[in-house]
Amino acid sequence: MFRKNLPRSLIVIITFLIAVYGNDLLKRFIHISFESDYLSVAWYYLWWIVPTVIVTGLLFEFGNFFKETGLNKGFITGLILGAVAVLPMFLSSALAGSIPRDLTFWQVVRATIFPGFMEEYLFRAFLFGLLFRHMGWGFIPAALLGAFIFGLEHVYQGTSPGQSAAIFLVTALGGAWYAWLFTEWGNNLWIPVFLHTFMNLSWVLFEVEVNALGGWYSNIFRVITIAIATIFTIIHHKKKGMKITNKNLWVQRKSAKEI
């Protein structure tokens, strides 16, 4: 299955790289700037949306787009699990931090909803989801590919080589964890979207830490949030059977309908 789908795998990976790095590459040849921050953000994420929507539609039919990306179900489930799991982080941030006086609604949306949704759509639904469900990739290689680049995209937050390395490790592991949740919840993208968004919101709204690594205080409650979501996922799906097993860690032999 993997070898048979190698050409389609390359199409997905190349499209993903264009989405992530195409805008930066274009700027090396053409000066592009926007006076409006709204237009700047729209332009940035259009690079993520347009090529991935086209490729997903061409490979699996445009009418199946929401199904293939996990957006066709589970909105309420994702909302509830995200809110409950991230509640400890909200409470701890509210006690230890404070709301910045100059914080605007647009800044909150830009720092929480946009990355929370778009990063999960691109990294988990498009790259990981299509490779794992359709191209014969096992969970580990499919998750690690996206997790590696996901970690690289957050390295800029570090102020030293050691801190950058730690941030890379934390975000890469987080990317793999989101991929696991996405799969175990029946390819429901709203699960990682709401968890990602609410976790960002707990940091942005109360301004406790300034990067993805965090301090010991915030990390304690981050671990609690991760534990709540992980334990509930295992308990909820254990009777039905976990979708990620030793049979599909390295190679995926099932069809997308069976996953």
C-alpha cells in the first residue's frame, strides 16, 4: 500500500511544503506587504488553504473535503473535551497572570483561533491524516514528519540554542499527541482544534509565559491538561478498541474506511 501510493504521498508532502514555505519563498523575489494586518493574516493563511483544498479535492473529490479533513462531525464533542481538559490551565493562569491592558479582541483571535484551527488543519488533517489514512504510512512516520516541521515552526520563540531545542522537542511531541487524539477520536479534527485553541487562549489571555516551553508552574497544569485529555480518550475508546496499535505503528495496512 505504501509503495503503490508513493506518488500521491509525494504530492501531499510537496503541497504541504508549498503551503508552509511558499509565501516566504515568494517574498525573496517579490516584495509583498499589506498596510492592513487583516489582509496580511488572510494572505498568510490563504497559502495554507488554497493548495491543500485543491489537492485534497483532486485526490478524493471536492464533495468529500470535510469528511477527509475531519471537519464534518464532532464539533460539540471537541468543544466539551477541550473546555474540560484545559480548565486547569485557565484557572492556574488566571491566578498567576493578569490580562494585559492593551490586549485587543483581534490580537486574541489572531493568537488563538487562527493558529489553533489552521495548524491542526494543515499538520494533522492534511499532512498526517492523508498519509496515515490513505497512503499506507504508519502512525510513527506520518506523525513524526508533521511533528518535526511543527516543532521547527516554533523554534523562533527561543532566546538561546538550548531553549530553542527544548521548544522544538515540546512542540514536536505536542504535534504527535494531537495526531494521536485526531485518530483515536475517529478523525475528528475538532478535538485537537479546541484543545490547541483553548491552551493558546489560557496563555494569551493571562500572559503567564512568553513561549511554547513555559515555566515549571505553567507546565504542571499543562501536564494535567494533557493527562485529562489522554486518560479520557483511552477510557472512552478502550472498549471499542484503540485505533493506534502495534500493527499500524510503522505501516498502515487498513483502508481509510477501517480507520
